[in-house]
Amino acid sequence: MSSNPPDEPPTKIENSSALSAKAEKMDPVAEIIGKTTTHTLRIQVTKPGEVGRNDFLSITHQGEEYLLLCKELWREKGKTTGQCSVVGPMPRTPFNPEMLVYKASPRIVSAALGIDIPIEESVYAGQLSDHTVPVRLPVKQLGRLFIVGKTGSGKSYTTAVIMEEFLKKGIPIVVLDRHGEYSSLKIPAEEGNERFNVEPRSYEMSVIEFADLHANPGADLPIEALLGTHPKDLIVSGQGTIINFRGLDLGIQEALSQEILNDLYQAAVNREIPPFYCFVDEAHLLAPNRGKAATTGMMRLIAQEGRKFAANLVVITQKPQLLDTTVRSQVGTWIIHQLTDVRDVDITVTSTEGISKDWGEDIQRLDTGQAVIAGDAVQVPVILDVRARETTHGATGFNPLDFAEPQTLEELEKRRIRLRTDFAGRIKAAVERFQQLSADANGGQAPQHVHALRTELQAAEQKLHQLRDENNKLAVRIRKLQIELEKTEKKYQKAMNIAERALAELKGKKK
Ligand SMILES: Nc1ncnc2c1ncn2[C@@H]1O[C@H](COP(=O)(O)OP(=O)(O)OP(=O)(O)O)[C@@H](O)[C@H]1O
Ligand SMILES: [Mg+2]
């Protein structure tokens, strides 16, 4: 039998400190077995089914409560054993053997993980997976944010959640939106969500969208007008500026991105604009790891130097391996959705601060809408269930006009007329510049057949994205139907059992 350190009372003590799990009326679920250290211990589960992989547990030692993460569990000879490590503050002396272990309370979890940040300074991202603990990420630590995940894993959804949070706080955002997805911020969700305490809300009065108006009739200003703006028009407290590239060919997308990123960076350096966040969707196209884009240099500069001037960057990609390594290496906080490509998983776990190799398995098993958060914003990596959106989730080419209520349509129209009047004087010159830029991007720099190929590639990309959206929707529908089918089968089975029992009873009586 193991002996206790001299400064500790005998084993199996339920601590009476005000902070103890007992004080919160929780039953123990396990007890310590074998050798302990100040940061790791082994547990024997006494309530099977109550302790799972990645669960948070708590233990009281010398009057202080400590948070444990159960990283591994195994069963042998009918007993469940687990390996735990301490998360957050560690004790000075090793834990006592045979101490009782409890389910961690939301209070200790959020305190030890450092996610109990005041609302004014944080972004409400969702809840810890399998818990009711809200995950609030410090805005200050999101200056270099990377959102990754395979197609359909929930990147755009999570990105929109972060955008909603910034808009709510009046933090200016500018979005380079390749697929025209984020104008959905103008339309409230159909319903709220009780678990996440989310009410439908629209940001139609906060969002200004520039786009090709033929392809995107719900946008506010023609894309050409963008070239008639000063960064001060784009970066305004409480405003979200969406630059919707849908329908434009790749050359002009790249040229416009280059202009905008350069102008924003210079304005930030000259302190002409307030702190802002720039969201770059499909970032691997503007800063590819192989080959070169005109924007690579600018993306690197903002990633490396932008923070000094409060020019913050959120990059989103489905393939971390395709993103420029300099941009990738500057990332402070990672939001990692499901990845299945082994190389992507490998790159992610090796370049993310605080993540060990064994997280690779968790990353491959995440559900849609779940993500691992690691890096500056959290003390230790955690698995998050991303909160429901306040606004509707829009697929490629989302047209707000198809979804808006009559009153919203009216408001949107009034606002659009006002914006177009404001910009009227600048649009003519901007159109000429736009045409020049277009000609340079497509004709001047690239031969005609390259231009044709680029256009074809872009059309194929748009189509692929559309098909992916449809595929995602079908997958969600299939899952719902499967659940319904399972429920119906269970009901049917229950009814059959009752009928069989009744029949047996009847037969018994007859005899
Ligand atoms: N947090 C979430 N809560 C509820 N549903 C979600 C969540 N995240 C994603 N979904 C669902 O999953 C679908 C795919 O999500 P999303 O469009 O964000 O994927 P993506 O990773 O951006 O894919 P792609 O790479 O193809 O753009 C959405 O249409 C939505 O229905
Ligand atoms: Mg997406």
C-alpha cells in the first residue's frame, strides 16, 4: 500500500473547504490509484459511464481545488482506469493516493481554463463540448486567428459567429468574401437557441457590402466603388465591410485584394483608422504555400507587422498545408475544425502551440460545428461546441433579398439608396480605375489563354463550392432522418413488446 506524505492527513478524505466539490453537492466518480505526481495521476472510475475521454474532473488537495483532464481511459477485468493530467495551477506536493475525484463544476473549469473573461473583453464562441461552460475568448488574443477545417466542417459558420461578436462590440471588420456567404449577416436566424442562449438578430444596419451587382443583387454598392473609397470609409466603429468577390474573375479578385490590403495597412501604420479585424476566406489563395500570388507579400506583412498597428488578421482555409508558412507561423490562436487529411492534421498539431500529437486523433473525430481551440486565447486546448448563429447561415451566393421580411427589405433599400448617394461623386472615377485594374490583371499581365483558363477555373470552383453546400445540407438532412428513423423504430419495438406481453398475459389467463 502506498503511504501518504507526512504533511497530509490519512487517505479518502472528503475535503471540507468552501471551494470543495462536496460543497457543490457532487458525488465522487473516481478515486486516485497508484503513483501520483504534482501534474499527473491515475484514477479508478467508481461510476462507470460518468467519466469519458477529455472530461474535466476535480480534486481537492491541501484545501485547494485542482482541475484534471482525463486524456485516456481503458477497461481491464471489469474495471475502468484513466490517466489524468492537471490543467491550470498545479499543487506544490504530489496528490494523495486514494483521494476522491469529482466531476468538475463549471466554475472550476472556466476559472482554471481562463475562459471566464468579462463579456466586454471577450468573444462568446460557444460552450465546452459536453458541458454547459461558456467559452469566452479574450478579444486581445485573437489578433492572429486561424480557422481551419475540411470542407463542411463548420469554418464559415464559426467565422460568422466571430463576426457577429465583433459587430456586437462595435469592432470594425472587413471581410474578403470569395463566395458571397457573409451577406447572410443581414438576415436574422429563423429561431433562437436555448442551449447557447442565442436570440435571432440581424446586422443589416451595420454591414456594407460591395459586390458585382449583377451576380449579387442584394449588395449595397457596386464593387467598382471600392476603388473610390478611403480606408476611413471601410474601417468605421460598428461597421462590417463585406467585399464580395463572387462573380469576379480571379485576376481582378487578386488585384483588388492587393489594393485593399495595402491601403488598410498603410492607413493603420499612419494611425488614420481605428483597430480592426480583416477576415480572409480561402486564405491559401491569397498567400499560397507553393507558387506565388500578388498578395502573398502583403499578407505576410500584415501577419508579421500588422499587430503593432492594430491591423488584425483572421485567416480561414480548408487546407493548412496550402497556406504560406510565414503567415501560418504568425498565428496566435487556432480554431481547428475536423481535418481528415493526415498531412493537414500533422501540420496542425506540430505548428499549434500547446497541442500534443495525441490531439490529432481528436481533431479527426470532431463533429460538424465542433472545434479544438488552442494557442494564445486559451490556457490549454479545449474542445468547443460553436454557438448557434444569431443570423442565418448562408451558402455560396446567399441573396439576402430572398430571405428578408418586407420591413427589412424596405430598410435595406433605403440604406442602399443613401449609400449610393453618398458614393455617387466618387463612383465615376472609380469605375475607370476598376477597368484599368481589370485590364492589367487579365489582359496586360496574362496572355489571353491564361485568362480564359482562370475564368474557367473560377467557374468550376464556384460550382464545386455550390455542390459542397448542397452536399452539406443533404448530410444534415440524412442525419436528421436517421435519428427520426431510430426513434420510430424504438417506439415500434416498445409497442411490439407491450403487445407481446399483453398477448402472453392473455394466454396465461386462458390456461
Ligand atoms: N456550429 C454549427 N451549428 C450548427 N450547424 C452548423 C455549425 N457549423 C456548421 N454547421 C452546419 O454545417 C454546414 C457546413 O458548415 P460550413 O458552411 O461552415 O462549412 P465549411 O467548413 O465552411 O465548408 P466549405 O469548406 O465547403 O466552405 C452548414 O450548412 C451548417 O448547416
Ligand atoms: Mg465555408
